[in-house]
Amino acid sequence: MDERRSPLADAHEAAGATFTDFGGWAMPVEFDSIRTEHAAVREGVGGFDVSHMGEVTVSGPDAQALCQRLLTNDVTALDSGEAQYAAITDADGIMLDDTVIYDLPDGDREDYLFVPNAGHDAAMASRWRDHRDDWDLDATVTNRTTDYGMLAIQGPDAPALLSEVTDVDLLDLNRFAVASGSVAGADCLVARTGYTGEPGYEVLCPWDETETVWDALDCQPCGLGARDTLRLEMGFLLSGQDFDPDDEPRTPHEAGIEFCVKLDTEFVGRDALEGVATEGPAEKLFGVTLVDRGVPRHGYDVETPDGDHLGHVTSGTMSPTLGEPIALAYLPVDYAVPDRSVRVVVRGEPKKARTTAPPFLS
């Protein structure tokens, strides 16, 4: 299969970005340096092309019922112009993906839009259609991934920057709210959401007008490298790495997002997760900070000081903000508490570390 390209791919190449394959998409890793881009978001504002994220719309009389049955959160709690975070689970409660679902603003031609992770759009659209047909529901499911470009404007100066080019009242846009309006002359959706822990927005714009919007936002361009270090400092999950139905099968309770599981609703996997909630998971995703020199990486073992196996790292990096090596790791629940002494095996050598409750940034 050919790599998919963002509507900004040519612009990124012209800007000298380095690229990698991510979920089947050719996406920029960095423009200047990960450290420079990371600091821009923590201290000012940076812009990300996140057009590799999927967009699937659901409309019709049973749109809400269909989404309610396939997402762990309570879709019925959403009002027009609101969004929520949710997991998508199989019958055993294993996470297939995590997503944000938007109850689109009044006047939009579709009812709901949810955002699967990179490369999951086709599978999730098919899942929605298959269950719609099995349950005999009246809903139209449309994969709109190549209709939308998606940009993330993140950092403490993001509101000031975006306000210069949009007619959306950003002061009136609460966290996890979405509004329609003009951005640099393009008809867009503007959501107060993000993946960095900083104030910010995600802008969905027509595919062919994405470059116009991007060019109007005068800020540091940022790639996937900084996006990863920023999200890891906050302890945010990365699909395919911190959970994966094949390589890292985990429930929301193990992955630490049980807050978005509403057991008083009916969804695929609900009965299995009720059991997990009652008994408690055996392992949980938790933070680890290295005391010794070294960088924890995906797959590295975590041990007790005596060398007994505890678990493994799923994500790790040298935190640009803290100047410390940090990681997320699945550990037994009695180790998923702050300040336990552990070891991370880095290239065969046990390195002293301590457990740390995420987010790593206070």
C-alpha cells in the first residue's frame, strides 16, 4: 500500500522537514529540532499537522444510539458543540483504539464526528457500519479522513495567535468544546482540545484549504517528535504503543483511563469491564523516572532492585522540560504508586529508577 500524504506534505518538504512513516502516513518528525519545537509549545506556541488522524462522521436518527453502543463514555451526556474522550473496546473489554467524539454544532450537516488514530479510520468506519447493520439501526457512517485537514495549535500563546485569524469566540470556547467558524477565510471546526497539556486548539479545515490555514498561523512548525515528548510528559496514551489489541492488549482500567468508562451505559465490552472494575486490574500503566543515566525505551524490562521481573516500558524518552529520563510502564498494582524503587534494564544494564505518578509535569 502506498504511503498516505497529508495536504501539507509538499509544504513540509519545502520547509526541510524530516519524515517518517506513522500509521501508513508520511509525516514530519521534526523541522528544526525536537527540543526547539518542544520548548516552543511549553513556552509560547507551536503548530502541528495532525491530518493523519482519522475523521468519521455519523448521522441519522440512530446516530447517537450507534455511537453509544460502541464507545465507553456516555455519548448521551453531550450537548451540541461538546466533545468527550472515550475508548473503543471489543467484547472482552480490550482497547481497539481511543478517540475524541464531537457532538457537532447546530447547523452542521452531520450529527457526530469521531477521530480514530492514524491508520485506523477505515477499520473504525467499517466497525460502525457492521454494528449498525447487525443492530438494524438507521445511521449513515462516512469516512471523511481525506475531506479534512487537521491542525493543532498548542501552547500558552495559542489563544492569542488563533484569535488573529478566526471569527470563533475563543474566550467562549470551553475545554472539550467545538464551534464552527472561519479560520483564515476557510470554513472550519475549532475545538479546544489537544495532546500536549498546554492551552490549545485543534482545527479541522477543508482538505484543499489546509495550506491556506497553515500559512496564516505564524508560529514554530512542530513534528511528531515533539508531539511525542510533549504527550509523554503528560502521561497521555499513544495508540499502538501504550495499548494495542494484538501486541499490547489492555483494558481502559489497565491503561489508566477508567474515568471514561461509564458502566451505567450499554456498550460492547461493558460486561467484561464491569468485572475488571469490581476485581481491579492486576497491572496498571504508571510512570517511571530514571535516577541513573540512560534513556528508557519501548520494550525495556522493569525489575525490582533484586532483579525480579515486574513489567515493561511502553513509552520512554529524555524529558526536554525536566531534563530527566521518563517512561510509562505496565507494573503490578502494588508498584503503581509513587516512589517505589525499581530498575529499568537499559541495554542489559539495570538502571536505578523510581515510580512516578503521571503527569510528570506538575
